[in-house]
Amino acid sequence: KVIQMLPGVQTMGEGAAGFNVRGSAADQNMIYINKVPVYNSSHLFGFFTSFSPDIVKDFTLYKSNLPASYGGRLASVFDITARQGNINKYTAHGGISPVTGRLSVEGPLKRGKSSFILAARSTYSDWLLTRLQDPELRDSKANFYDVSGMLTWEPGDKTLIKVFGYYSHDYFKLGITNQYDYNNAGGSLSIRRRMGSRVSADLALVYGTYDFTTINEQVASEAWTQPFRIDHYETKLDMTWLSLGKHRLTFGGNAILYNLDRGEVLPYGDISIRAPLDLGVDNGIETAVYLADEIALTPRITLYGGLRFSTFMALGPDQVQVYGEGLPLQPGSVVEVRDAAPYEVIKTYYGLEPRAALNFMLGANNSLKMSYNRVNQYMFMLSNTIAISPTDQWKLVDYNITPPFVDQLSLGFYQDFPRGGINTSLEVYYKSIGDVVDYRDGANFISTPHVEQLTLQGEQEAYGFEAL
């Protein structure tokens, strides 16, 4: 809710999840909490976040000048840091609102060495719905809960270990026609180690998952149900080296294994004649290595330069449709069908992603900043509505759908007024996106496992002026 008040960030409306950054679609944003990816960031269609604010320490939104350690999304990276528990004393906080109740507890496990924090939240919106006059709303259900926590241990002066986890659950039923049941979960183990006064390393093992089940009974004879699940397994290493005042060198890499099960569309109820359809699975491996240096050229000029090299391998099992050259990706254009075995490499994509930024201090309280980013994205969302809904499915690029990429330039002027405690900025930007994924009119993503027949890829431009 806070970042939606920043320039360049637009809300998708009340009752809608997600946000748009500088003209880009909502699936071009990456959200992390303590390195765990969040694939659905909301409860109740956007009214609440999927994790308790009591666990949040701070956050950073990168929409330009993206560090080389980040990638995978064209528009922005929203990085949330979870709060560590109080290492000296036990405390508890709670609250009640018209819709939710929340409670958090924290304290030391061993004073001065380790601590914990646990936050939970739930809703009693079902009770509120029973008080409404509209019969359809009175028969509806809407409830959620979430739990998150972190253990922190500092075994020595040079090592810090964090274990973080969260789980959120939503259930929504609209009258007797639609039911949605969806869950977010994830965890991370992070080990930070200082190796001398200038070198530090941060190793993280990460797991994230998102799943939903939909039941549609709008037409009893065509009633159907469909599950969906995505599993994200990641290993990430970041290294930092500090020289004597002039250089801050960062380098590292990560590897991600994606397992997507798009599920089966099955008939629901005794009278449904809906034909079963298996939408298939998507597997893929994304890797990246990066190197960057922040150099103080003069007391007034700082230069940041980085290079990220990313790869993506689309993996089986899959039934790959090969289309005739120059022909539209439609059933009549198929010239060959290839069966790929489980975890067989179907296609490999790779790309260089340069990053550059210049910070020029004009005076003690003002500066001029310029940046350039290139980013590749290997995952997108199947949605033919403006707003994100729980039934929207994530999809990996594959043999026929190529990765979108963006080139972004930005120029900003920043002025501080220390006496008034006021910070101001004026920024202009230009974005050029290639191979952006769009959808054909009337696309129905539960009608075929061959998504390329429902999509189109093209070019997009966005440019604007922002004042803060």
C-alpha cells in the first residue's frame, strides 16, 4: 500500500491484487520477503498482503538502477526484509480491526546470541458476510490467515544465521457459483559470514510455493475444477569486497529450479459433462552469475558498472509442437510433434544484462543520477483480465515462447532541504520491451495445453516523468 503512493507505481484498483510500475504489467514485478519469492502477494483479492506487517522491518523498491545481483523481472524488484526478534527481552503485540485480528510474539532464545519472532493474523470476515442483506453475499465465504516467523542465531562475531518461514491461506466462495482456495508458503536459510574486515559472503537456500484450486459451478452441466501449483527451489551466493575507500566489488550467482503443474480441468458434480483436459507441466532451470563494482571516481562522482549473465533451460516432460516457418502458431500450422522426456533440455536461452549508473553530486544537498538496465524475464502470467485474480497461472518460456527483455534509461535530479526535512526528486525514463507476451482476443487458458496458440509477442514502449 505504501509503494502504490510512489510516482510511477499504479494500483490496479480496490479488490484487485498486484501493481503496475511504469506502464508494465503486474507479472513484471518480483516480490521477495527475506529472499523468498511471493507469487501471490495478497489476501482477499488485494485488500491485505499475504504476510503480516508485524514481521516487516523495511523494504526497497527497485524500478531503475537495478543492482546486478537482481534479475528475472522487467519492471521492478520489491525486496522486503523481515524483522529479527528482540535479543534481550520478551515482548508481544496485538491488535483487532473490523476485519482481522493479529498477534506477534518475540524474544531471546539465548540472551545476546539468538532470538525468535512469530507473527500470526486471521480474519472473521465470514461472520460479517452473514450480516449482509443480499442473499448471494450472505451465502458467500471469505476468510484467510497467515503465519510467519524467523529464528536468528549469532554463533560468533563474524557469523549470522537466519531461518525464515511463512504460510498464508485463503478461501473465497461467491454464492453457489465459484470457489477459490489458494496458498502461499516459503522458507529460507541464510548464512552471512565476514571473512576479514573487507570480504563478506551471504549464502541462501530458498524454497517457495504457490497453489490454488478453483471450482466453477456457474453452469451446472459445464461445472469444472482445476488445481495449479508452482514450486521454486533456489540457491544464491552473494559476495562483497571493500577496498580502501574507492571500490565496492560485488559478485555471485544463483540457480533456480521451477516445477509448475498446471493441473487437470475435470468435471465437477454429478451432472457435469465437461471433458477432462490435462494442461501439462512446466519445468525449467534459471541460472545467473554477476560481477559489479561501485567506484568513487572523485569525491563528487560515483560510477556503478555491472554485468549479469543469465540462462534458462526449458525442460521436459512436454509434447512440443513445431510450427512451419513463417506460419502463425495455430493447430493447422503444426509440422511436427516432439515428445520430450522428463528433465530433457528442450531449449536454452541466455542473455547478457549490463547495468550502469552514475551519481554526480552537484552540491552538498543535490545530485544528478543516470542509469541503464537490461533485464531478461523467463516467466510470465496467463491472465486475460486487467486485474490479477487467484486463478491466474504462471507460465515459463518454452520452445515456442521466447523470453521478454527490457532496456531502460533514466535520468533524475535530487534535491534535499535539510532544515525542513524535505527530499525531492524529478526523474524521466524511457523503456523499450521486446518480445512482450500478450494474448489473443478471447483467450481461454484452460482450453488447451499449448499456450503459444493463445499468445502473441511484440514490442512495447513506455516513457514518463515522475516527481516526488
